[in-house]
Amino acid sequence: MRKSIYINGSGAVSPAGWGTAALMRALRENTNIATSLLVRQLGNQTISTPVLRVPAESATSPKFARLRRASPISKFAAAAVVEALGAHRLAEISAGNLRVGVIFTLTNGCVNYSTRFFGEALVEPAFASPILFPETVFNAPSSHLSALIGSTSQNDTLIADSTGFISGIDLAAEWIDRDDVDGCLVVSAEEIDELSAEGLRHYSRNYIASEGAAAIYMDAHPAKNSAQLLRLPDPVSFSANTREQAAHKIRQKLAVQDDGQTLLVDGRAGVARFDRPETSVWADWSGPRWSPRINVGEGMGVSSGLQVVAAVQAITSGEFQQAVVTAVGGNQQAAGLSVGCSRSSINVVRWEM
């Protein structure tokens, strides 16, 4: 029998602000966050792209001395992780009393420093900064995180579409079940860059690129304020299914009851053509429904992470007894999960591989 899995901490950084409180306030109040313009010159042409950025660091934003030269994506991730772990777990990890793995999921990665480094290399290779180069690889943020929290346990980076965070939860549950780790962080982060922000606009003028980070801490021990992982079905690949078919199969696997009290946190971004699979498959849903991407933009790899954080926060705050997360990726798969209050009498279905 597989172990019961609990989510005992969550953290977020988003265009709504630093911390889960800012994200949840934006969702509950259905806030419209002001966009800013990403501007670049192409010859004599000025290209301006609306984006949603994380607010600038302030006196209350977390500071990490060892990340002074790190890319924005690493700073976002670190803030979300520190919030998810809390001071007590950080101290236990540092003392060697808690084996915590790190699974980092992303789509774009360290694009800002990559652009700077390769831009310098193209102009004058001899003067390209070697300080920037380590920040150009996909696994740089996950390495920073393990070093920051003092973890020597397993560390992995998954590159995927916007459903990757849910695949990361699947892998974390496997590590915990095998006793490879005592607990596991699942983290995702992205940063704004010209290529992806402009690329989204080629798909639809209504797409607004965003950035931020999401993190959850998972283990096999229920705490006073836990969200229990109720169901985690295998994702459905687009290799043999249309996006609509994949979305339909995920709903069947989740087997969630529309009782009017279960929260649906979907992956709609406010772009009708790409929202169609979830819009049609869940058209009969009459219960409460949140769509974080409509509020905080299309964060690509981080988007489903923010959905999961929102669902966990909705459970641990006592607002709902059960929540279901569903996401249809851009080019790989559809995925979903359900979580519930560990103190309730909800019938638990073991998580699935």
C-alpha cells in the first residue's frame, strides 16, 4: 500500500506580489493586475509587449546574500521555498535532521542571463562575462535551492510544458514512498523574457506573459494544517489524443463530484481558442471555480504550480474541504490532481502512478 501524502507548506511569488497572501487576495477579489511594457529595438522599429511582472523587491521582500548574482528566476524560487518550508524545517535541514529533496520544473528557465551572455559572446567573445555563464543552464535554480537550504538529498530538474509541476508532484510522491527522502520540495519558477512574451502574442493577442514562482513541501506526515493528496492520476499524453480528448480523460480519472462545495482550480488563461478543452469539458461545473492565469497571466512552467498553491491554500485556510486542479498543457499532456482537508471525513483515494 502506498503512503498517504500530505502537503504541509506552500509558497508563491507572482505579479500579485511576494507571498501566498498576495496571490490569494488577487484570486478571491478577482483582481486585474496592471501590465507593464517590455520594450526592445529592432533596427528603427520599437517593439512593445505587455507583460505582468513580479513587483520590485521592497523592504519586506526576502533577501538572500548568496543569490546576489543569481538570475531573477532563482530569487523567485528561493522566496517561495523559504515560505513553503518555514523557519523550523529550514533549521532541521541545516542541522542534518531532515532529508529534503528538490524537484524543480520549468519551461523556459534562466533566459535573462542566457540572453545577456550569448549577446555578449556574439558582439565580442573575448569579453563575454564568465560570471553569467553558470546561470544559463536549466538546473541552475535547483542547485541554488539545495545550497541555500543546506540539502544534500536528491535534486532533479524537469523540463516540460505548463503541466510540469503536476509531474513533479508525481515524482516527489514516488521519492517519499520509497523513503529516498523524508520530505520533498516541488518548485517551479519562470522569468519574463522577450522571446517567450512576444511568442505568446503570435498565438493570441490576448496572451499576457508573466513570471513568478510556486513551491510546495510534501511528506508522509499529517500536520495540524495539512492538505492531503487524494488523487493523482497519470497524465494523458497528446501523442494519441487531441487536447480535448486528453482533458476529458483527465476529468474521468479525477472522478470528482460536483457537490457545489468542491473548488475547481482550472488552467484557463482567458484565451478562448486555447481554453476550449477545459471550457467544454467542465462546462457543466456549477461549483466554485478559480482561474489563476486569468488574474496573474500566463507563466508557462509556473502556471500549474500557482494553481496547486491556490488549491492548497484554499484547503488549509478552511475555505473548502476539497479542491481539484486541472491543466491542459501547450504541447505535451493534460494533467490534474485533487487535494482535501486531512482532518475531514472525505473518502481518500490513494494517489496513483
